[in-house]
Amino acid sequence: MAAACRLLDAGSQVTLVEKRPYLGGRAFSFTDPATGQEVDNGQHIFLGCCVYYIDFLKRLGAFEQARLQPKMRAPVLSPSRGAGLLSAAPLPKPLHLLPSFLSYRLLGFKDKALALYALVKIALTDRTRPALAQESFGGWLRRHRQTRRSIDNFWNLIVKPCVNDDVDDVTAAMAIMVFQEGLLRTRGGSRIGYARVGLSKLMGDAAQEYIEARQGRILGGRTAVSLQSDGRRISGALLSDGSAVRGDAYVSALPWNELASILGPELEGQPFFQPMKGLKAAPIVNVHLWYDRQVMDEEFIALVDSPLQWVFNKTAILGRDDSGEQWVTISLSAAFEYVDKPKKALEDSFVAAMAEAFPRARDAKVKRVLVVKQNRATFRCVAGSERLRPTAKTPVENLFLAGDWTDTGWPSTMEGAVRSGDAAAEAVAGSFPP
């Protein structure tokens, strides 16, 4: 979507092929047949540092349907130890986080002192150093004297939802990037944003209107099955309905694990396309619960000392009046231990976890449970993954790549996806000047 919109703005004629009948890729919503409500395939958030994504929403005229906090405010709850709060104060960066960090109840004095030392080191670190792309962030944290308590109650609290992996698996380079860009570089970078409508309405519908209003063509419900090529140049893309599309330039936004299937032997064997096959995927699981009464007050809350990670009050976020009922979404990142479990087992486990964390949930009736699993939600930023991510420009003179898994410098996020689309559009423009 980002590549198509940017190319249209540059005056190109664009045909967008999408295998689903709607746009959005891995950020979409659907109607739950039991409740009639529009449910996102996963709870997506963005941060104030996601400037490309924010600009994309504004370009589509959709930003007003999202909320971005005026300043960072992230409540944290431990069912056994009480509540804490991470927030930004009106101080120069990076001191804007210091007051709430010092009063953060879920870390002891020693934990805080050592964590502040590590944050200073992060602020001063050149994250492009090759060694940091081979070391896990957990290893880096332990080298810098971080305690198990600070890892569980602070570092992983931020890393896991941002990168969809544990600190012991994600590279130090990528985790340091998250803290530098999200928390330390600007006062507003850590502000949390989210959609106040379904993701399909926020982005997919808005992008379709934007594209069609500029005479772009959308071919929905069709899949690209192969690229016609002589190994140096693409001459056409064959679609699942037997038709073909032809143009001067071709941008593929397929996931890395699907791209090889359309390249054909002339292209697939080229060295440029080999490394991406080594990328790995991480799952996300969302558990949606509809209660017969209000069980939480915050729009969202992070949890520690609990199988719950982040819980979102969808009733409040969407501004709905459900006559006292409440819909909450439990978002589970790096959900390796949950993705293969039966949905009934997950339902029982997380209804119980909610009752432990939120006293009002103990007497509430659960009217509906919906479990949504995304087995390949994101690519993994593990050791060696950076060298597996290709650039937008390929050795094929008119083939370009987009997708959050390409070499954006960001993890698998909506921000990374938009950055990749813009990079692909820029590469097209550079290869085909007006």
C-alpha cells in the first residue's frame, strides 16, 4: 500500500495485485460472527517514533481515526506486587523518563540504578557495530550487570511486544535500536498509538480509496503465481485467474517465504535471493474475551508476574457503549509456548489469569471467547538475521522488493512495512527517472 501510494504521488501508473478481496496484508480486521464486531487479526500499536507510519496515515486521511498519546503513559501491573507506571515528564530528553523510572514500584533500588547505567550505555552506543548483530540483547544486558528482575519487569516488558521476541533471542543491535528510537532520542518517541477503528477501515479501506482516486488499479482476489523473466528483466506477472499484468517496473511485497515460489528458476538461483531463505518467523496469539461487566478501567495495561503480557480494553479504545459489557484483548507476543496449544486450553488458562490479575473478572461472566493465532506473524531479529534481509533494489533491473522483512533497519512492524514501501518506490524512481 505504501509503495503504491508513493508511486502514484510521483505520477506513475500503478496496478496493485492483492490475493485477498481487501487490502492490508497482515494488518486487517474481520467481522466476528458471534458478536458482529470488527476484530483485528492482532492488536497493533505504534509509537511516536514511527514517523513513516504516522505520515502514511496522514497521507491517507486516516490519522484522525487513531489515537497517539500526548505523552507516554504505560501502566504496569503485577498481580502479586501491585501497580507501577512508566511515563514521560516535561523534562529535556533523555531525562523525561527519569521521574517515573525512579518511582517505578516493580524494580528495587539496585535494579533501577543498574538499569539507568545500562540506559546511559545504550544512549551512547553505536548500534551499527557488527558485533551487536551477533550478540543477544539478553547477553548484552547480563554483561552490563542487569538483574533477572529488571529483565523481567522492564527490559522484556518493552522488547517483547516491540520485536516479538525475548531478550535472549533478539539481537542487541535491534533491541538497542528500539530503546534509542523509542525512549531516548526524543521526548515524544515513546508515545503509544493505536487504531480507534478496525485495522481494515483505518488502512485498507483508506488506501483503496486513495489509490482509486488517483486512477490506480486494484486487482483483488488474485494471486501472482509466477514472474516471466529472462533472468535479467521481468516481462510480466502471471496471475491465478490466468491473466497477466505487465509494466515497466514490478514491486513484490510478498513475505520472504512466499517470494521464491513466483521467482522461477531463472531468478531463484541467483545469489541475491538465497540469504532470505534463512529468515525465521515468530508467532503472536490474541485472546479476545467478552465479559458481562466492566473488569478493567485502563485503555491498556502491561503485566508482569503473569502469563498475561498486554491487555487492551477494546470497549474503551473503540469508544463503544456496550451497556456495561466489556471486550478485552490479551496480546501475547513471542507466543511459541501458546501457538500450538488447543484453543480451549488457552481459553481456560487466560480466563483464569484475568481473574487473578483483575479482581472484578472473578465474578464476571465470560460471554464469548475468540482465539486468533498468527503462526508467522513476524520475522525474527535473531543473530545473523540482518545479513539475510535484502535491499529494495535487486539485480533484476526492474524488480524491487518491499516488506517489513527487507533491509529497513527496523523490526517487523507497521513502521518497517511503510519504510520498505517508500524505499521500493524510491528505488523505482531512481531506476526509471521521469
